[in-house]
Amino acid sequence: MASFRDRVNAHLPIVLQFFSTASLVVIALSAICGSKSLKQLAGSHEMQGLSEMHKGHMMQKNR
């Protein structure tokens, strides 16, 4: 019968590969979520900037 140390050494590469793959999945998911958040932030900022530009343009026309 194999000792505990032998069993750990036999399974260690599999466990490390699993953690490596899981970390890559987490990085990919966070990049996807981050890009969606940046799109929403840029869209709301763009809309706010357009409304401010229209207000300024309308004020200049009224003068």
C-alpha cells in the first residue's frame, strides 16, 4: 500500500492543473464583466455629455 506522501505526489499535478484552469476561467469572467461595466459607464457618461452640450448650444442660440 502506498503511503500518504506517495498518494499526494501522484495527485498533485492534477490538482495544480485544476487550480490553474480555474484561475484562468475566473480571469476571463472578470474581464468580461469589467468590459460590460465599462461599456455601461461610457454610455452613461456619453449621454450626460450630450445633454450638457445641447444645453450649452441652446443657451448660445437664445442670446
